[in-house]
Amino acid sequence: MIVNESVLSLGISLLALFCAGFLATKINQSLIAVFIVVGMILQNFFPVTIITEFIATLGVIFMLFMFGLEFSVGGLVQNQRKIFYTGIYDFLFNFPLGMLLGWLLGYDLVKSLLLGGIIYVTSSVIVAKSIIDLKRSANPETEHLLNILIFEDMFIAIFMAFIVGIINYGHIDAKNTFLVMLKTSAYFMFFIILARTSKKFIDRIIDIEHAELFVILILSIIVLSAGAASKIGLSEAIGAFLAGLLLSETKQRHRISEAIKPFQQFSTAIFFVVFGMSIDYKHVASLIPIGIFIFIVSSFSKVYGGYFIGKKYALSKKAGLRLGFSLIPRGEFSIILAGVITMNHALPYPLKSLTGVYVLLSAILGSILMKESDWFIKWFIERKDKQTDRNV
Amino acid sequence: MSEIKECDLPGIGKKFTLQLDSGDKLVIVIHSSGEREVFKFIKDKDEPSSVTALNDEEARQIGAILSGTYFQPVLEEEQKLTMKNVTMEWIKVVTDSTLANKKIKELNIRKTTGVSITTIIRGETVIPNPSPGEVVKPLDTLIIVGNNEQIKNFISTFEIKQRLENDRQ
């Protein structure tokens, strides 16, 4: 019964996604925000079933897998100093702020940590797309921007492994923290050793010409790795991420990406819809003012952080501010982090709805700000120059 | 020769920066999708003054034009010397060709026909100015240079059936 009804509702959801997404691309808006809104509307017509929830889980798994697959370990090693320093500044400007806001809202430590992550992590998907659309790939600030995104995504992947481990234990104390950290690093070590020692072996195994068997093998690697991580109390997402990282060094990387992409696109879209469906209208109205407040405060810290990093790396004021403005959009990772607690019903609702409001605001306004920030930057710099003139 | 700075743009592609003598900067971004973008930055500006997006094919064509392989400008003095009937010919080496699997040295092409092999195109790779020790392989495409008579000579000596003049585009 559930299955039959789910098929129809899934079909309706997908059609709605297409229509909304089509309109969104016409006005150059990010799909993430639109998909969430579609979910919010659809919740009036049918409930989230165990099936859609399962597809949503796969969505996170595939998203993290693709992220691992496209991650350039070589690039990370090559630019590690730059990535580390720009990343750390951005982290210090934004993560503690998020935690502080969480504390002010009366959240416990786990939720404050989550809010820290939600506010800290910029959406790589939205920003990378905007860079290309706005023809900014050659700008001097862009390489720093991308370095920051790498650091953030890497940090969030590890952070998520850790926080899910903690949530699975129920509460933070020294012993649990230690155990979770031990498990996380053991899982990471396992994959690093595997990648180091068996590269050729893995290359040989996955070199399968049969198209269908190839897809099945790759899917089994992804899902097994995710499942194993979940079995030992870590997040499925981190398992998938490491599987992606492992396969990113193989010769078949491109083929894997082509094969998995359709699964990822489908399930990730459903993930955003399910997230939207679980946002409670009742909470939303009261959360909007807080959402706007957090958006303004955190945008300010991102812009200032970007400006600060720009100064450190001898970028012009203009480029530095543009760097900061480009960091405003939040998206996929914030939602995934908020989604971490939906699957765990022990924790209450508002953080998730708040994240929904916050991501909608920052994804929509963020991409507009990224595009339209030029006049503000001009005004700001002219004003500053006048001030310095006066001082001289 | 100016220095070319290379830089990874993770998730986007690779960036090459050329500092021009004029003080302007030319930045070329090769996207992972194969698209190329050429940006011009006027001296001390941090925003491009122009952007040109090219697909893979267009980029290669322009590259050939810029490097002079497509059309070589000749100075007037030299132009008088160039003979009207010098031609380039694209030759496909068939599997059972007498050219196949022999070193250029062994073939004695220049001595017997007067023609020079300027380039060997082997699948995706291009070998410009091949050394005498280079082995001609079946299915290679040879670019040869000579006057009409020499080319005719070459074609009859090596029994060439496939001339690729029309494939040049």
C-alpha cells in the first residue's frame, strides 16, 4: 500500500521539482532553495514516507560520495599551507559565532556545535556555479575562495563523522568524545592505508567493461562503505565520502562520476524535498525574525572574514570584499548537518526549521548579493578612501 | 619569454596567468568540462576587462592560429623566395603501405623524392619535425612538404592511394 501511493506522490514531487527548477534557472536562482520550497508546499498534500526518507538518505550518501570523488587530494597536498591558513581564518570568524548564537538561543552543546557548523559552512555548489556564471574564475580572489571552500568541506566531513558519533552516544563527555574520535580516525586510517597500499589492486577490480555490472559494483562499494560506517556508529555520509576519496585516484574516476551522477541528482533532489516537507509552518513564522538576525550577523562575519583574508594575501580592498560577499550563500552542507538530527528523534525541532529559514534566506539573498555587491563595494571603498584622505 | 603561472581551481579547472610585457595580464582558465575562457586584465585592475569563452574546438583552432601553424606570416623579402608551387600534403599510411614500420632514415625519402616529412600525426599525438630515427607506423598521418613534382614523385614511389587534402578542415 505504502509503495503504491509512494510511486504516485514521488511522480508528483518530481514533476513539481522540474517545473519549479525550470523557472528558477530562468531567473538564475539556486536549485537548492527552490527544492526546499517545493518540499514545504508538498507537505500539505502527502506525508514523508519511509521510502522517500530512504531515498533522501541515499541522497546524502551520493552527494558525499561525489564530493569525495571530485576532491583533489593532490591539490590539497600541493596547496596545503594556503588552504590551511585561509581556512583557519574563515573558521575562526564564523564557527565560534555560530556556537555563540546557539548558546544565546538556549541550545545544548551538541546543537550549538551543529549551529556553528551550519552557519560556518558556505555552499560550494552555489558558489562554484556563481563563479562560473559571473565569469569570475580568473579573478584574483577566486583561488582563495576555492581554497576556503575546500577547507570548509573537508572540515565539515570530519565534523559530521564526529557529531553523528556523539549523537549516537546520546551526550558529550570525555569518554564518549575520545571513543568517537578514536573510531573516526580508525575509519579514516583504514581508507588511507587502503588507498596507499592497494591502488593498483582497486584499479584492476573496478576495470569492468560491462556497463551494468560496473554500476552495480560501484554502487555496492559506496553503499557498503556507508553502511559499515553507520554500523560502527559513525555517519553514513562519511563512509560514502571516504569511498569517493578512495576511488578518486583511480583511472575510472571519470566513468564512475558519469555513472553515479544521475542517481545522485535524483536522490539529492528528493533529500531537499524531504527536508522541506519536514519544516513545520507553525514554527516558521516565529523563526523568521531570528533567521534574519542570524543571516545578517553571519553575513557580516563572512564578509569581514573574507576582507581580512584578502588583506593577508595582499588582495585589493575590492577583491577582498568580493571574496567576503562570495562566502555568504549557505546550502547543501548546512541542510545535511541539520538533517543529522531529524533522523534522530531524541532532539527537538526548531534547529531544523531555523536552518531551513536560514538556508533559504542565505541561498537566495546570498547569490543575489554575490552578483550585486559591486555597487556596495564601490561605495564602501570610496567612503574609506575619503576617511583616509581626511586623516592625512 | 614571459613566465606562465599555473594554478589549480578545484572543482572548476586550471588557471594560467601570463604577465604581458605591456603590463596587462592574460588569464586562461581551462574548465574541467573542456571549455576555455580567456580573460584580459588591464594593468593593476583586479576585474577582467574582457572575457571570451571558447569550446574545445575553437580553442584549438585559435591556438593553431596564434602559434603560427595555421598561417605563417611571411616577410616581403622572404615571400619572393617562396616558390608558388610548394605544397603541403596530408598522407594516410595504410596498413600494408611500403612506408609502414620503417624508420624515416631507412626510407630515404628526401634523397629519392625530394619531399620532407614535417609532422607525424599518430592518433591523438602530434610529432612535429620527427627525427630520422622515428618509425612510421600504420595508420599514421604524415604531413609532407615539397613542390608539385616532388610530391608526385613521392606518391608514385610509395604507391600512395589516400591523400587527405579534404580532411584538413
